[in-house]
Amino acid sequence: MTTLYRPTPPISFTGSGLDRADHIRADAEKLAGLTNWRARLLRLDGLDPVIGVDGALSWGTLADADAADELVFLGLDTSERACFAAVSPTLTGNPGPANPRLWAAMSALPAADLATYGGARALVDWHARHRFCARCGTSTKLAKGGWQRTCTNTACKSDHFPRVDPVTIMSVEWEGQLLLGRQPRFPPRRYSALAGFIEPGESIEEAVAREVFEEAGVRVRDVRYVACQPWPFPSSLMIGCHAYADDPAITIDKTELDDARWFTRAEVEYAMYALNTGTEDGAFIAPPPFAVAHHLLKWWLEQ
């Protein structure tokens, strides 16, 4: 699938300025040589970012890490300094969505910093939740600069790698109207694109069709890719798509959605305008700019 969509501004959590330097991860000697006084350590409060007085991410040195911490290599900055994040042995991870306080903190970050933080959060969270081998249950240890964990059981030695969960998120069109839904956890009157995890043995197109039918009872066709977004809560890739429906009849799965409705182009256009101007008197409240769903609606209006 290809896309002609070039979002402006870039989609949130994309565009980190770090060089991931894969060639260094597997070279223990090179990696050790980078753990010097020039190296930077990303300051985190648990999994939340620490914001400096300049509104950017706060960085320290490796001396700020505790002796028991595991160091995850994030990459090289533009000055060729190695950047790390620490995984505390007491950190338990958090697979839940971001809370309003966290979003307020992240809204202060420049786009490149938000992308760096998103990658670091997903990676640190994965380490915190994968301290034991899924095959034999023995403890694991960090390897390849934090881009792998290896089982310490000499009879097992299984390697485990940071995972990314693919999620389809889709706008659905019928005769110039757009199908949007709201989850129970959404703020009042907030509607967004339907979404769901891709299951084993499915293509992206099949997942789009299944999820829309499961959640709203609508059959779709002609699925096309629009854009994607890394989503570090805890570690997903949101794959934005668009599809068409031939029948507008809706049957809502109340275990997934509070509501699902068709909205006219004028209603979607006004909701996006209202979001940008701080008013909330439209038919619904549009998804916020940091979500790929916002870009799906924007893309649809531009067609």
C-alpha cells in the first residue's frame, strides 16, 4: 500500500533526531566505549518525561543512574554523544493510556523531543515488563544495548526483542459521511476513528474490515492506507486507513463503544475548526492533534 498524504505538521511521536546506530548495539566494545562522561541520560520520572526550564527534555549524565539500573542505548545525537535511558529494578511498567497530566507535560515538548521520549518510554516500559523469559520463566538480562533480552537459563538462552503491536485505525465513508465512534473512556462528546489490534493471520485490510464490523456492524470495502503513528502506550503502531461502506446500518458492540454515528462533511469540518479555536459547540469534539485520528479526519476533508 502507498500513500500520497504528507501530514503538516508531522504526526506526533515521529521525527526523532537520534541516530539509532544499529551497528553499535551488537558491538559490546564500541558500546562500552560510549559510556563515558560525554554520554547523556534521559531523565524520567518513572515512565513520565522530566521537562527542563527550556520546555525540552531534561538530560543528565550516566552518573545520575543508580548502580542497579539497566542502561538502554537510545542512539547518538547530532554531536555523536551516546544517549541512554535507565530501567530501574523497581519499575513495573504501565500499559495503560496516557493521563491528562502526562499529556499536559508532553504538550510542552518540541516535536523531535516528543518522538525521542516516545521511543524511550516504549523501550523502558518493555524492559520493565519483560524481566522473565516467556519460554521457561527464568530471569532475563539486557543485551545489545537494550534492544534484546536474553534468558539466563543456560539450557534455554532464548532471545526476546522489543515488540510493537500493530493497530488499525480507520475512517469509514458512506455517501459523503464519516463513521466515528466513542469509547467509554473518552471525554464527553469526543468521537474518533474506530480502531483495533491486528490479529495473527490477518492482513491490514482484513483487520480493518473485521474491526469495523465487530464494533459497528458495518461492512467495508476498498481499504487504503493513509498514514501511521508510533504510539508508546505501551508500544503500538497505529496504521491509519480509510474504507468505504455500502450500507449505513449500524449495530453497536456496547462492550467496545458507547456510541457510533455517521457525521456529515460539514459536521466534521466544523468540529475540526472548533477544536482549533477552542469552542465546543459542534456536533462532536474531534480527536486532538497529537492523535493520528485527527490526521485521518484532516486528510478526508482535504480530498
